[in-house]
Amino acid sequence: MIKNKRKLDKFYRELEAKEKLSYKQALRIYDALHKEAVHLGAISHENIWNGFEAVLRITKAMGRLSYGRRTNKKDSSKAGQR
């Protein structure tokens, strides 16, 4: 539980200022982590994008549902004004 958000925010700001990474450094860290995950069998080169298309389709469908709800609310509020 966070008791003092100001102290925590200050800590993160100071940490970020001390640990500035260049793009190249961040990329090297990412590559090392990716190689380790492949080596451990957590991921493979073949399955890295598995499920991505399904997630994308679900996200698009949810966006359409949300859009439909906004449209229906507008239509129903117009009907109540008549």
C-alpha cells in the first residue's frame, strides 16, 4: 500500500533522472531478454505473434460495440425529445 504518493513520485523522478537509457542501450537490453526467453523456452521465434490477430479482432469488435452504444444513446435521447 502506498502511504505517501509524493515521496513515491519523487523517488521515481530521481530514479528516472539517474537511469537515462539511450535507444541503443534499451535495444541491447531488450535483445538480451528476448534471447534469454527463447533459450529458456518461454517463447520461440515461431510463436511470438501467436494470438495477436485474435487480440486485434477482439479489440476492433469491442471498439465497434462501444461506438454502437454511443450511437444508440444519441438516438434514444433524440426519441425522448419528441
